[in-house]
Amino acid sequence: MGATDRTVLDVYRYLPDNESEPTFQSYEFDYQDNWVVLDALNHIKAEIDSTLSFRWSCRMGVCGSCGMMVNGEPKLTCETFIRDYDTQTITIEPLSHFPVIRDLVINMDDFMEKLPRVSPWLIPDEDKPLEDGEYLQTPAQVAHYKRFSMCINCMLCYSACPVYGLDPSFTGPAVLALAARYNLDSRDDGMKERAAEVSAHEGIWECTYVGECTQVCPKDVDPAGAIQMLKLSYALDWAKSVVMPRSSGS
Amino acid sequence: MTRELTRPLPWNWWLKKAVYFQFMMRELTSVAVFAYALLIIWALLSAADAGAFSTFYTFLSSSLSVWLHLVILVLALYHTGTWIALTPKVMVLWRGDERVDPGVIAGANSILFLMISGAVIWLVLM
């Protein structure tokens, strides 16, 4: 057991059946120094107020369910230690830019609808027959896309992105990073097939490179870098189709 | 049916975080770059006519023009710095299995920028 201290969580409450406007509710309690914010929310739910609603699952930074705004910053609450905050009061809000269903629970339908649009799976020109074995890759080929494959769909990057906040039609950081992950895969030939979605105005060209998506990513995916790389590759592909229309195949 | 709450961004969203403010400043500096492009176009259009070029030259010599140039220089340098900082994101280079350090790419671009700027200044002053 670690040492205990006292903290106050100022929690965003929205109960659509009872009230039309959100409010903040303060919960004061003792916490242990090994508690993360999610532990504190579970403590509130179990011991103080069972009406509080929030999402969580794995508690180890893998499932991406417990993303919330902690003191105004998008965080995975299972990885955010209370002891790291100097202020006695910590403000907890639902992820920005998403509609709120109840308390800290957001509606993620928009993200889930956009995810399959970029065909986030391998699209080889020709399928190999099973008897030809695996699609082998060198460590260097894996290194080209690996960092973009670590996304856990926690949507913190969407909450950090003011472009998405201003225009929800923007495909968004995580989905575009996933498109980059497959475009960079040596086993994939689907770049052109993804172009209609990725290289659309609402796709990579909507991004004005604020860069905060990369800063808040708990898995160091670097969506901002992925989008800038996609801009370059699709611009070069377009230029190639203009200069050499036959060889580009478009 | 549950009533969902939508939360539009407030107009002053860019004042709420240093990163957002820096982003807006970077975008605003492009206005200064555009303004200087207009100045160059004015110079080119007036070059063929002695009277028009004289008017342009008189404007260049004014204190307003000097201040304008100083302000635009500072803003253009900031703008350039942001683009150089962006280059490692776009230019992902590999040395065998290892990615070239982003600092090396940004540093090389900075040195290139300084060398070209130095050459242009030398050409103008010689």
C-alpha cells in the first residue's frame, strides 16, 4: 500500500434525463500515491456516487477506452497518475469535440464510421496462393510503417485537433495515420484505391498541421507526421500522373 | 432517445493553449509573406516604366517601407522556422534499418537556408 493524500476531482456531469445543461460535481477523497485517475473514478463510482458514468476496460493503456480530458488535456486516465498533478483539484471532462451521451461518455460513431473508409487492410495487386507461404518482410520494411501501426483508437488525437473540432467532416488524425500505415507497407498496393478518401479535401488536405495530435498520442504514433508524408506521396503521385500519364496508370 | 450534447469550439479556442496560439501565429505570418509577394509583383510591374519605378523607389525609401520590411522580415523568419521544423515530418530518410535523426534533417535544412540567404545577401550587397 502506498502513502495516502487527499484530492478533489471536479467531474463533468451531464444527465440528459434530468438536466439540459452540463454541470461540474466535486468529489473529495483520500487517494493512494499509486492511483491513476481511472482508479479515482472507480473509487467514486464504488464508494461515493454510483450514478457517475464513464468508459474503461483494460486499465493498462491498450484498449483505448478511458480517454478523457484531464485538466484540459486529452489523456488515457489509466496512465495518468494523480500524484503528477500539483493542483489539489483535478478537472475531468469528456473528450473534446465529440457529442456527450452522458457524463464522461462520448459518442464515437463518427470515428467508427470513418475508420473503414480508408480501407485499413492490406490490398495487394495480386493475392498469392496459400502454397506460396507468408508475405515475408525485412525488419527495415517493417520499420517503415510500424510506428503508424501502434494506434489503439483512443481518439485523444481527435480531441486535440482543432481542425476536427471546427469541421467534423475532417477524416481526422488516427484514421489518416492508419491509411499511411498501410500505404507504407511493402505488402500493400492500395495507395490509389485509398486516394478518393485520403487525398480528398476532407482528408489530408484539411489538415493545417497544428501538430497537437502527435503530442497527445499515448503510443507515439505521430499522426501529424503521417499526414504530412501522405500529402507528399499523393502530391508526387498526382505530379507523376500529369507528367507521365501512361506509367502512372491513372 | 438520449439527448446528446454537442459542444462547438468557442471563438477564442486558439487562446486557450500555447500550442494553438503558436499555430495561429504561424498561419498569420503567411499574410506577411503574401504581402511581400505583392510588393515584389509591384516592383516587377513597375520595372518597365521609369515613372512607375520612381514611385515604387520613393515608397521603398520611406520610413513606412523600412518599418514594413523589418516587421515582415521578423514574421517571414518565424514562418520559415516553422517550415524547417516541419521538414523531418515530411522527409523521413532511412540509413539502412535506422531512421535518420529528425534533428539532423532540420539542422541540414537550417544550414541550407542560412547558406542560400547568405549568398543572396552577398549578391545584393556586392
